[in-house]
Amino acid sequence: MSDSEIKVRDREALLFHSSGRPGKIEITPSKPLTTQRDLSLAYSPGVAVPCLEIAKNPATAYDYTSKGNIVAVISNGTAVLGLGNLGALASKPVMEGKAVLFKRFADVDGLDLEVSTEDVDEFVNCVRFLGASFGGINLEDIKAPECFIIEQRLRELMDIPVFHDDQHGTAIIAASGLINACDLTGRELKDIKLVINGAGAAAIACCELVKSMGVTPDNVIMCDSRGVIYKGREDGMNQWKSAHAAETDARTLEEAMDGADAFFGLSVKGAVTAAMVKSMAKQPIIFAMANPDPEISPEDVAAIRNDAICATGRSDYANQINNVLGFPYIFRGALDVQASTINEEMKIAAAHAVASLAREDVPDEVAAAYSGRRLQYGPEYIIPAPFDPRLIIAVPKAVAQAAMDSGVARRPIIDMAEYENQLRGRLDPTAAHLQLISDYVRAHPKRIAFAEGEEETVIRAAVAYRNSGYGTPILIGREDRIAESAKSLGIESLEGVEISNAALSHKNKEYAEFLYGRLQRKGFLWRDCQRMVNQKRNVFAAVMVAKGDADGLITGLTRNFHRSFTDISSVIDAKPGEIPMGLSIAIAKGRTVFIADTRVHNMPDAEQLAEIAIQAAEKARQLGHEPRVAMVSHSTFGNPWSADTDRIREAVGILERSNVDFEFDGDIAVDVALDTELLKLYPFCRLSGPANVLVMPALHAATTASKLLDKLGGGTVVGPVMIGLEKPAQITQMGSTVNDLVNLAALAAHEAEHG
């Protein structure tokens, strides 16, 4: 990574955290608070009633408060990532990030707490009295050996789960990989010889967990920076190391590795040499988990021997040991049975659940995202992908069952099938599918033209696109202007970013001839087409895409949609049998609604409305939703009637005659379409549940609705995404952010691969 790339990423990270409302989390009410009656129920005098109930029966706190779905993410900042002791306040961005991951992956509400003390007694005394507020405690970024003492004492003092993810999260995922690696190599856990390099929190936890899962204690050798931790050693020892001291003559890592079946690295880059790998047993299992650089890279292992199974902590290699596969779902299962602790049985159950998932058929959407790799159970796939949507079901179920079986569940689950349905409904699939699209683009990088290449926001977006591994960005503009802007942004090098000056390009004549061939019978002269190519960057970028010199384009930051779309449509046609349209994706409160057409058709006729419904439903299905389409109107099934509803009803008739493979109905008001209870008033309605695709009756209604949702907040609006064009072209909204541009560029790149 170049110095300029590091600087840009630093700047982008700071802008990400400071833009809008600073930080990454906020608290939003889960009940309406709009009227005096609402307030009197939420607070005085109504709030007194649940207070009295909880006083009589403390267990009802889980019924009347958020306790059962909230986890405290707590740190003192003594071991922040790989940055060392930064202090409690500096750890806050990480703790907020952890809270976001809890919500994103398991719908658990996380609240970060930073405790400004390095004294173990003070820390424990602070946290121990917080048990009434939370359903669980996630300890984070606390240095060893204090983390062992803190966790142990808090587990003894508190009646809710206390879990140090730096220890147990890594251990659980590493153990799941070990289960499958042993399965593939015909080994039993009890028979393997395991070497663990590192003796910090994660290493100790890995050692303890694999031993409890069946690895013979005498077959495990742990090493630290001073060499083998052997019985009788006094130098650099503590009680946790002593507990795992081995009866062995080996004194160095190299000696310990001789004949070893498996290696867990939780130490430093380069700790493992070629000679060590060569000395290991047949089909060695090598988990080099040091971050950011492993003890030995998979490429270096492959150069030494071809029978090894490797895993690392990095996402750019197969078999990533990633804690996000574990902690959100482990807490989800523990909270759902109101567990008093997270015990060994629950951790082992989680490890087996993750391992079992890797042995199952991989869902199509996950396989597509990682098609650059072979996602089939085997040496290159022993651990599920982090965004596998099945994790939310498999791991919490296993953890909850283990809690019940081991007697720590205070509210056992009676109907496990119903619980599975509840888990399935916890998370909206859109975010996961958007991430899978991003992963897919990284595996199939594309060339995307950024038409407004001289704008600072666009330059930053292009660099972010490059840094994300999505492919090659092409900035359309003047080299000197772009270089000057890049320098002012702290970007010293644009390596990997192409610049194309429309006025000076050697492709001008070729592009003008192409455009003239399209427009000569539409009132345009040769000189008109030449001028358009030279002076209109949207036209130049569109021709670049049409001629195959770029895979897609993005524009719209500085020009209104109509002007941008007119330029692009002069070059790129609609797909055969489709119409160009805009689709806005509104994501809020774990729910996604697709709104169409938010871009092109001012007052679509019945046939256009039907086609909009078909194309929107197809896109919704691509993003993991089974479409339920509402043909929206001011009226609901004729009440009140107006002449305008005839157009909508005619569109419904066209869909009926077309035998489409998705649910639809209309005319229907938007409040009815989105509300389960209101839908029950119309038992004849074809929709089996609330609509997730809203086909609006006119452009003004669609754009107003989507922009209103975006500006009011409480969720995210992606797009509008342009669909229906023969070549990928995305037109962003004026004033879009860098993140907006990068997301749309990734969608254009994905469309370029899939068409």
C-alpha cells in the first residue's frame, strides 16, 4: 500500500466518522412518542406500572424493557486493536463499531461503555453493578493478563453472560476450522499434535477451548516470544501460561513444529519459517492468524508443500478466521433464552454450528459473490463466508439449545421451529446482499468511468473505488485540474486511477463516428456529434462504455437528472423489452422497501406501470426478497374512486394476464400496503404480507416519497438505481456523498458482469 493510499484512507475514515451526526450509533425510540397520551404511557404516570411489576417479579424486566436485547460493549482501551494502550476515550470508535456489528449481524442492540481505569478492582467494581441494565456484557480490547482476571471475576459476580470476544471469539472460529480441517485430513481431535505460537488472551482461549473439545492436553505445546512454555520454566511465566506448560524436551518453536499436525499462530508476522512448515506432519493444518500480516502467508506455504490446509485472519485469503462469524450470533442465542452465562458447552456448540455450515451446500448468492474462489467444502473452504445469511439461524439455535441442555437458560425455547422463523425475520437480507455484490465485484473488478472527474468528491470516490478493490476508476477531465485537486486532498499519487481528457483523447474521432452513426437521422450533423464528444463528459463516458473501453459509468453529482439522462440515452439504448427506470431502495428498522419509478416516467401509462412492476420485482428478488408488489394509489380498491385509478387498475389487469411469478395487487394506499393489520380488512387482497415493492402512480409521488424518507432519517435510501439500460450507467443525485458514489459504482460494476 502506498503512502498516498494510506493518507487517503485516513482522511476518508475521519470524514466517515465526523460527517453528519458524529460517530456511528444513536438511540431511537421503539414506541410512538407523538401525543400527550404516548408520553404519559412512556413516562409518568404510565411508566410506574411496569416498575411495580418488575419490583414484584424481576424476571419481567425482560418483558417490559429492552434488557433482553441489549449488550454492553465495555473496554478500558488498554489493548486497542493492534495499536496498544490508547486509553478508554480513544477506544470509543472501536466500541461503537462493535455495537454496530452486533446490530448489523444479529439485531442485538449494543451500547458502548468506556471505563477510564487500568486498575482491575476499579474496573470490576464499575461493571459488576451494571447487570440490571443489560442482557449481556461483551468485554473488548483489554490487555492480558488483566483481561483473564476481569472476565473471571465478573462471571462470578454477575448473573448475565460476560464474554471477552478477543479471547473466545477467535477461539470459537479457529476451533470450527480445526474441526473441519481434521475431518478433511482424516484426523481425530484427540490424536492431533498442536502447536500454538503466542500466549496472549486469544492464544490462551484457543488452547483451553480445543482441549475442552477433545484435543489431548499432553499433545499441545504453547510457545511465546521466549520459546516453548514447558514445565519447570520460570522466565516470563504467569499462572495462565503455567496452566498449559507442556512436558516436552522442545525448547524452540522450530523444535516444537517438528512432526506437528496443526499450528495456531496468534503472534507476529514471519514467526514461521519454510523449514518449520517442511518439518510438519503430512497434510499439516496451518492457521496463521496474526494481523494484519500472518506468521507465514498461504503463498509461502504453497511454495513449500501442496498438502497443507491454511487459514488466516485476512479477508483476501481463503478460510478467514473472523470473529464476526461468532460473537453476534452467540449473544443472540444467549439473550433469547435469557442465559445466565456463556459456558463451555455454548462455545463448543457455536464452534460445531459454524463448522457444520461449511459442510452444507453454499447458497447461490454467497457462491456468486465469491466465485473467484471454490466455495465447496474442502481445503479452500473450511469456514463459512462472513456474510453467509444462514449464520443468523444456525449459530443462535445451537447456542440456545446448549444453554438449555446445560441448565443456564432461564427462559427455554418451547418451539424451536418457530424460533427459527423468528431468527429468519430478524435481519433484512438487503444489506447482506449488497455486501455480497461488493465481494463479487472484488472478485470480478471492472473499469468504471466517473464522468465528472474534476470534482473533489468524485476524485475521492474514484480513489475509494480503487482502494476497495473494485477495479480501475477512470476520471474524465483535465489532467492538470485533477492532479491539482488530488494534491489539495492529500493524494500524492493516483496510481491505479486512469485519467481521460475528453477534449484531447485519441479516441475522439472514433467516438464521434459512433455517435454520428446513431444520431445522423435525428437532426444531428457530424460537427454536432464531434462537439458533443469533445465537450460533454457524460456523452464521452457513455460512448466509452458503449465501445467497451469502460464497463460502466457514473455521473449526476453536478447536473440534474434530466440533463444527465438525456446525454446518456443519446448513446445507450434500453434493454430489449425493458424500459429505463429508477429504483430507490429504502432500508429502515430491519425492513426494505423498493420504490419505483423514481427517475424517468412522469405519468406512466398502464403498460409502463406493469413493466415497472416487473422490473422492480426482478431487482428485489436479486437482492434476496420475495417481491410483494403494491400498485400504489390514493385509493384502496376503489375507495375513494377517481378517474386516475383506472390507469392503475388497468396495470393490475396487465399483470394478471401476464401470469407473473410474484404477488401483486392494487389500487392500494401506501399505509394499507405496508401494514399487516390494515391488510386484514381486505381478505381478498392477493398480498400475503406487507408490500416490499411500491410502484408509484407518478414520478412526483415516487421522488417525493423516496426523498422524504431519505431526509427524515431513521434509515438509509440507496439510489435511485438506474435499471433497464443496455449498458451500466448510474446517475447519482446532486450533492451525493463519496459513499453514495462508490456504492453506485459498485452496482454498475456488478451489472456489467451480470447484464
